[in-house]
Amino acid sequence: MEKRPTFGDIPEEFANPESARVVLLPVPYDGTSTWIKGADRGPDAFLDAAANMELYDIETDSEVYKVGIYLADPVLEDSSPESMTEAVDKAVSTYLQKGKFVTLFGGEHSISIGSIRAFMRKYDDLTVLQFDAHTDLRPEFHGSACNHACAVYEASKNANLIQVGIRSMDSSELEHLDRYKTFFAHDIAPDLSHGWMREVKDLCTEHVYVTIDLDVFDPSIMPSTGTPEPGGLSWHQVLEAIKMVNRHKKIVGLDIVELCPNSSAKASDFLAAKLYYKILSYIFAE
């Protein structure tokens, strides 16, 4: 019998669907992206990089995989953006009902819509903390409200949406933008005091869902995304902000999206894998 793959090639005893505290749900969907295609290959590249990653985290002095990380079957529905969104919503809801800490890896950012819907039903005070180069606030795009350009529109109307790292948007999105809860990259860059991080933390409600579009990072360290934007955040800026929120609030779910792998730029794949593991390390070390 062929061995079932596990995240990070961890021993099967830590990847049991019943005992694992964390569920990792891959969603290899790339149905609405408009420039560089390939986000559907993101989960495989992410998992390949994770299998070559050290599982001891120096900073937290922990091996978070020992809380159990179950690599779930991927959501493969791709007949339409709407059907994909419904399938993600259903899968996430199933694992939430089982008491799991649910995480997703995309795929393009539209995969977050179904996940956020499921989390909003569970938490009536949900904060959606978005790290992204783009606002993604269009009500619909190219005939669908389940487009990658609409990833957090629903969250802006039904949850406490906080946007970090923004540096690109269409003027039509301005009416949906809450400037008080938007942290533009050009404002973050000169703030060496971490004051903006404290503001982000203070704006969060008790329960926080984190969605990370990898293009939030500067292309110099994360070139492998569908829509890279100059002037992005650094590795430590993103992690420090998440650590601060995690110390004071409860992170209840996570997705990472928009890895568009390039065979000659494997460092991006590894950054994505390390990012996922570092965030889990912070959450469960606390």
C-alpha cells in the first residue's frame, strides 16, 4: 500500500486525521487569475519545499508538527468560481465542526472567499487580517463575485477587515475601502518603531482569521507570484505583525495564497513553506 503523503514529510503518527489539531487543506485552483498563470501548481511546490525544511523552530524552541498536522485531500472542484467557493466552504466547515485548526494553501486568492464564509458563520466577531499588495475589494470582476480581485469584498461588508501592505488598487474600490483599517506599504516602510503593528493589533477583535497573499512581500524576496508589486514588506515585518496579533488575540484560521512556482526560483516555494510553519509555531507555542 502506497504511503500517504504528509506535510513536511512528518511521521504518520503526527498526521492522523483524528488526533491532529491542525488540518492543511490544499486548493490548487487558478481559474480567475488575469496575468501570470500557475497558482494551481502552488500547493505541490509548497509541499515539496516543506519536505526539505527543518522541523525544529529555533525562535520558539519547538517542533510544532507534534501537535499534529493532517494533510487533507485537496479541493479539486474547478467547474466555476462559484462551485469552487462552495466546495471550499463545505470542506472548511466540515473540519471546523470537528474542532480542527483549519489552514489552507492555494491556489489564487479567490479560494479565501469560501473559507472566510465558513469562519464568519462560526465567529460572529471575526476579524479578517489580510496581508496583500492589492485591496481585492471589487464586488465582482469578469462576471463573477468569486474572482481573485473580489477576495475580501464580502469580508469588508460582513467582518472586521484589516488590510496590510496595500500598494495597488483600482479607483472603483475606493468606496469599499476603510482607510482607518488599511495600512499602506508606503506608510509602513518608514515606521521603524512598529507603531503600525500595535495599531493593527488594537483594531483586531478577539478572533482573527489571517489571509496572506504572498505578493505582500517585496518581489526581491518573493518573485513567484501572479501579480508581483514593487515596494513590498519584508519577511520580518510580516512575522512581527503576526506575532504581535497572536500575543494579544486568538488566531483561529489561516490561508496562504498566490504562490506561482518557477522552477528556477525555488526560494519562493521555501519561503511559503517556512512562513506557514513559523505561523503555526507562534500560535501553538503560545
